[in-house]
Amino acid sequence: MKTQSFFKKQLLVLWLLLFMAATAVNINAQEPKEDEIDMLLDELFFNEQQFMNDILDSFNTNNFIYTNVSFNSNTFFSGRDSGINQFNMVPQISYYSNSGFNISVSGIYYETFSPHWDFTNIALGYYNTLGKNKLINYNVGYTRYFYANGWDAFTNSIDLSLGIRNKKRTLGTKLATSYLFGTDQSFQIVSRTYANVAIVRENDFTLKFRPQLSFLMAQQTTALEQLNTIDDVTTVEYIYNDIFDLLNTQINIPFILVTKSWDFELGYNINLPSRVETEPELKTTSFINLSIGYLIDL
């Protein structure tokens, strides 16, 4: 496991280098011309933390609806293998207005869980940009979760994200934080750094390679079992600790085909979950993702 720990440290160093590269903007560089649909799909995504990414500033003058269905060949929670091999599907529909207001409805379907439809969430947000060149953007929002089984530990989320990219849009990074609350509460941070390479660019389609490196850090409660013996009577006591730590590192290797209204993504994902406190040694996990999206310009 020392090798895996060293590898994760190298990934953290890589993330810092990419962040610095994205922030080192060349003021004299010429802004590349990109299809608006292409630029939008660079930023839209859904993940297990329910973060809706920001849209690019060029779309602030338009109203549009974006629909997407994602398929993941296996299901992992914070990169951890639950022992159940099952696919999951995530449908999503989002609306963005020219004022920066956005609303998104999404949910998740699991192959073997009962009920299969785990939850539906509604996210409200406001997006805007900072600076003359609009290379820094942010989104603030609120998310409400509706669980099919009545689970109420985390039913609300206050979200804040901050993104930055270089002027050529070849590198970018995003930091998103969420405060989750209900009958319990938690706090999590997700960072995502990406490179954007156009393999083929034609008038009616673009094929891109867009690798990403993500880190998930979150607060969680761990339980340590302790046996106490008094007068030959043994009792079990659980000691609970709240910790905030790195839970998972993920490498995403996707190829994306974008047309004027449609986008298709096929990717391979590698999870490098980090062991915390009483957890056993964790294995590297992987899965394939496929998504299809359609944009309606209003």
C-alpha cells in the first residue's frame, strides 16, 4: 500500500501543477473560436456528489434546456466496492436562463437495490463570472433530495463552486463545496482538474479527449468497537469519531463526440479510495461510463 500512497501523493502534486497552469493566464493570447454547444458540454456534468457544474459565460445571453442520461457499468460509493456488482443510470434535465439562474432535476436508478429508484433531487443555482476575461466563474445553489425509502439523514445541501481556466480553454480546475444537512450533517469538498484536447474538429462535429483528475474530501463518522469486561460481564461499547479526510481519488479518461445539438461520451474511470481509520485496506476499482445528451436552444 506504500506504492499506492506514493502514487496518490504524486497525483496531488499533479493537481497543484495543473491548477497553477490554469491560473497562469496569458493576457495577450487570442481567444479561440469554439462552438457554443461544444463549450457548454465542456462544463455540464453530473456525479455522485450531485454537483451541477457551471456553464460558460458565452451562454449567459441565452436560455436553454439540456437533457442527459448517463450509464455507469458498476456502482461504487466514494470509490469503495460494496460487494454488489450493479450498473446505475442517471437521467437529468436542466434549465439555464440568461440571468444566470439555473434549475436541475435528476435522480439515480440502481440495478439491484430495492427500490431501484433511489432518490430524486432538485437543484437551484445562480451562475456568474468574475474578471474582465471571464476566466473565473462561480455557482451558488441549494439542493433538495427526495429519497424513495424515506432516508432523511441528508435531505438538503447548500453548494458553492469556483472554477478557473486558461484563456485557450485547454486546462481548467474547479473546487466545489457542499454542506449537507437533515437529521445529520456533513461537509464535503470535490476538486476536479481537466485537460481539453480536440482530436478532430469539423464544421458539424468535434471529437475531444478530456482527461480529468478528481479528489473527494468529506466529513464522516467512524465507529470503533471496544469490549469492556466488568465482573465477568462483557459489554460492547462504540466510540464514534468525526473525521475529515480524503476519501477517493478518481481518474477519468473520456472521449467526447459533440454535434450541433447532441453529445456522446464514452469513458473509463479508475478509483483510488483512501483508507480512513478503522477501514480495512481498500482495492482500486474501475468502471465504464456512457452518456448521451441533447441541448434545446430557447
